[in-house]
Amino acid sequence: MLAGLACGPAWGDSQAFLRYANFTVRNASVLRRSQQEMAERMGGISAFDRFHTEISNGESKRMQVLGAMTYCAQMREPFYATVDVEPDELDRWALIQEASLQP
């Protein structure tokens, strides 16, 4: 989300945040299910919310430390690769991630 909000001008893409928003709408069911599964593993939605906030704050701090231009340069490729993902592919990513967590 941060890259979509902050980096569009650096990328010459006035639609960057819209691309992110479309990704979240298109993949809402996979994202919601993954968040619920993660919350269960973490002991509840409150723990998940704290974790999600920590990640978001960490990403904001990273952008501050690097500076917007460097941050945006680093985030360009992963941003565009991610926002183009369709639900079936995101679901495969989630399954691979889940399998990697199994003992």
C-alpha cells in the first residue's frame, strides 16, 4: 500500500494506488482467508492486528531511512509483480508459504 501511495509520481504512474486497490479487491477472499488463518496461529485477531501494524510501521520507517527515491526504486519491481497477481496465483503463494511453516 505504501509503495502505491508514495511511489506513483517517481514511477510516472498516476494509477499506482489504483493498481494496488484493484489488487486488494480482486484478491479479497484470498487475503481475508490468509489473514484469518494467520490470526488463528497467532492466538487471535488482536495479535494479528498488532503484527500487521508493526509491519506497516516498519515499512514506513524503512522509507524514511532510505528516502523516497531509493525506496521507490527498490519497490518498483516487487510492486508491479504483486499487483498483477490473480486470486489463483495468490492462493498458490499462500499454500506454498503455509507448507513452508509446517514442521
